[in-house]
Amino acid sequence: MKNFKKITVVILSAALLCAVLLSACTKDEGLPYWNLSSTVAARFSDNGNYGFILTVEGSGEVRDYPSVKDAPWYAKSGRVTEIIIGGGITYIGDNAFAQTAVKTVTLPASVTAIGRNVFPENCIVYSNSRVEAADGRQIIPAGEAEPQSYKILFIGNSYTYYNDMPEKIFAPLARAAGADVTVESITTGAQNMSNWANPAHEDGARVEAALTAANDYDIVVLQEQSFRPLSNYSGFLSGVQTLAARIRATQTDCKVFLYETWGNPARAGDYGGTVPAMEAKLRTAYENAAAEAGASVSYVGKAFTYVYETYNLASEGKSSPMWLYREDDTHPLYMGSYLAACVHMASLLGIDPETVDYDGDLNAQTAATLKEVAHRTVFGDK
């Protein structure tokens, strides 16, 4: 991982970049946050060296500013060393980040245009899609950049390790997109967030050992037991908060994501009555926990619901070629794990799955459909 910037991803089995967690922007250890519109927010996080990471997330446009002094973060712009633009942002306005100290920035595929004087003159701007710059600024295709280096740790249960999703699907997808990824996993069947967060528990000790072995994780993804956010929200929330705090104490500039899992036919009757209703409750629980812990959500469950409603309800599912569940009606088939990997890649790395030529064990048509669903989930409708 040498001279490249490393990003470590940890997925903890708590069934989680992110659609719109504007409320999360209000709870990052007292650091500034701004509601830029009803659907877009920005927040500072500590870069560990007396500076800031500026994250912009949500859905829609960052408006034009008449001058650099009108940008809400102007007073501390010189201490901003990194800018993260979340999937879902479609436009970045005039003078938004021109006074920051960033040297490079990568735009997600959702950004299709930027205004004038958006970034410093010496900042190199990469993009995962075609971007129009109002001032003619050069935008370099991300594929022509030196690959970023990501160290990724997945912590979770069977929803994570079925089909060896992290190593056998997520990693090849990311590498096919040009990302340099190293993937690690800590998984145990049916395990929950409270035990992952407890160093006295044998599985919690594994997490603690990984976090204290080196300070080089870039992304940590936490995945809770499938329905525990609904059956024991307080335990779920406490585990998320404890783990997020421990990650930040041991890892510099490490992002924390919550892996939002799906509603499933096996338990929907107990939690909402229908598969989409169960997932809606799970989504709310994950969003609330992420807001409390200063994390982001990877909306895998939301993508599952889109497939379920679009391809399965009319035929009651199992006769459909897009059925994502195994015979137990809860664990994912390969298609389900592939969809999860696509959503994670888009959320965590900002890479549009539809631009990546990797179908895994699927036929091209099925893979294309799942990539499109992941795109819609993370970046919005085309």
C-alpha cells in the first residue's frame, strides 16, 4: 500500500457511503456541520493532524457561492486537507472549496457538473464519470489515476461471509474498477454487535487485536445480527457506539459504515408483516444508530427491497430469476451477495458498479440488472 492513500474497510455484522444521513452530520464530537439544503449536508471530522476532513453527503446540489468567503467553512478552509463527496451529490457550485488545502479529490459517479473556481488551482480532480466544468477545468478519468489503496476489514456474521462476499465478490469488483484493495474479515455466525464490541468476549478480542495491531484501516463496516436492530435496539446502538469510538481511537482517518441488512421472508411476519416493511424498520434503525455514532450507512437492505418489489412481488418471489434468498428465506444466494458487494463498492469507494466489467458467477444480464439496482440505491435514478 506504499505511497498510495489507504482506505481500510471494516464490515461488522450488524446487518451499513451512504444515501442521506443528514442527522449524522450533527453529532461528530462537536465539530462544525452545515445543512446546505433540505437534502445536502456537510461536516468536519478530525484528520488527526490539527486539520479537518470535509465530508459532503446527501442527494442533490451544492449551491453556487458568490465568493470563496461565502462558503460556510471559509474560516477554517486552510485546515481542510481532504474532501469526501458522497454518492448522490449531483453538482458542486462556484467557489465551494477553492480556499481549502486539498491536493487531490475524486468525484463520485453521481456528479455530472461543477461550477467555477470549485477547487484550488493546484488540486488534481478525478472523476468516475463524465463531468462538465463551467470554467473548463481538467477532470481526469479515475481510471487514469494511480490506483488508490484501500485496506478493508469486514466484521460481521453469516450475512457477510456467505458466498465469501468480501474476498470473492467485493474485492474482485473493486480491483476490476482499478482500486487497489486489501480485504480482511472477522466473522462468526449469528454474532451480534455487543459481543464484537466487548474485548472480554472471544470474538470481541479478535476485533480488538485487529484494531490494535496496526493503525492502517481506512474503512470499517459493521454488520449486526439480522433482526437485532428491531428486537434489541438499545443493545445494537450501544455496540455501534462503542465500536465506532474504539475504531476512531485506534485508526487515523478511518471511516465507519453500518451494513444495513435486508428484510427477509423468514422473519417479516414478526417485524413489520411484509419484507419491505421489515426492511424499512431496519433502515430507520441503522440511520438512527449511524447518526448517534457519526457513521454512514451502506444501504444493502434498501437495494434488496427494490429487487423484491420490482421483480418478485407479483410472482411471490421464488419463481423469479431475481430471487435473492436461499431456501431458508433469510441468507443470501450468490445474487444477493453480489448485489451487497455492488452497493458496498458504490457506498464505500464511490465507484459506480455500472462502469465495472466484473460479473462474477452471474450471466451478463443478471449482473447488469443488479449493478443498475446498486447504482439507483446509492446514486439515485438516472
